Amino acid sequence: YRFMTKRILHIVTNVGQYDNGDSTGLWLSGLTTAWDRFEQRGFEQDIASPRGGDVPLDPRSLKFPFRNESAKSWLNNQERMALLKNTPPIRSVDPNTYDAICLAGGHGAMFDFTHNSELHNLIASIYERGAIVASVGHGYCGILNVRLSDGSYLVNGKILTGPSWKEEKLALASQKVPYNAEELAKERGADYIRTKPYRGTAAATNGLVTGHNNSSSGNLVASSVCDELARLDLLKGKGSEPL
């Protein structure tokens, strides 16, 4: 039995500046490495953003050593870059058509993911339908305030990871970010895993997959999402060819 083609929705930020005017945005490789991995599996993929339109790229993510092979090939591919020039807004997305939602990283996400009820409702409905919710790096900021239909926080009692406060200090961003995401995760009842700075790790628990940083994107987060999707197929009795 060949299961239906899986569909992944990536959410990216529209915010290109900190409040002090410094540049931020989407961390490009965090999106592209995951996309490439899903594409190898033959999955269908879409990109949406909170308000739609253009997606600013964090300039640091375009420089050595962060501009990996995946990011490089996207930067040289007009069709790929066009996907980030005119994204559909979240409100136009039908959550029932996706098997997983993946929130991309970059500090911009701290500004337009955290208090976005439209995004949170989308994530809750995807999660409660039994689909996978995933994040890379600061993408986890979009999950921390999501409440499920019983009023509880989605992250309550779940293992998750994402950039730590120590890393914000090391990145000289602690004065620029709007809040301490590590602290908020703990306040929401998450079992937050702090890893060594800049080491890639991912945590998967009950349909929630989180990657510590952008280097966790492809081989860790995307691979864990693939594993979770395969596991769900088996649970549903569909059986699937090995991924």
C-alpha cells in the first residue's frame, strides 16, 4: 500500500528588523535544508507567512559559515527565491490539507510568531487533528503560546528545544530580543532541553518536533518529521514503504 503524498506547510517570518533597527529575518538555511530533505522524499510543500508577501532574510545567515550548500543553491535559483518574494498569508491556508507544519527560525519569528492568534489557531487545529507540529531554532516561539481546545498549552509537559538564553547573549542579541524564549517555554510547562551552544539537536515527543538551532534543520528536524509521519501511518494501519 502506497500512502498518499505527504504535504508540509512551512511558516516563515515577515519581520526584517529588531525594534532598534538592526536587521534580522528568516534564517535561510533553517528553511532550505528541511525543504531539501522533504523534497528528496517526494513530499509536497508550501510556504506561508503571518501577513503574506515578502520574507526578509537575516543577513548573517547569508554569510560564511552559515550559508551552507542548501542555502547557496537556493540563492542561485530564481524559482526558489520567488517562493520567498510573495508568500500567501496564514489566513488563506487550509490546515486540514497538511500532514505537518514546520516553523522556520531566525530572530524575526520572535516578533510575528509569538502573539499571533491566527498562527496559534492554525497550529492547534493541525496538532489536534493528529498531524505533526515542528520548529527549527526560533521557530519554536510560535508554539509557546498555543493553547489546545481544552485550554492547556500545547507545550505543557512536552520535551522541546530551541535557542537558549545563553546563546542569545553569545549572539549579542539578548538586548535586542523582545523576551527570553527559554524562560517562556519553562513557564508554559515545557520540559526544555538546553544543549551546548551551537550544537544541533532535535527533540520529538507526541507529535511535536523541535530543533535546537538552524543547523538542526535537515538531518534532525526534517528526518524526525519523516519518522513521525511513518509511525503515524503504521498506527493508522496504512503500512508504508520504508522511508
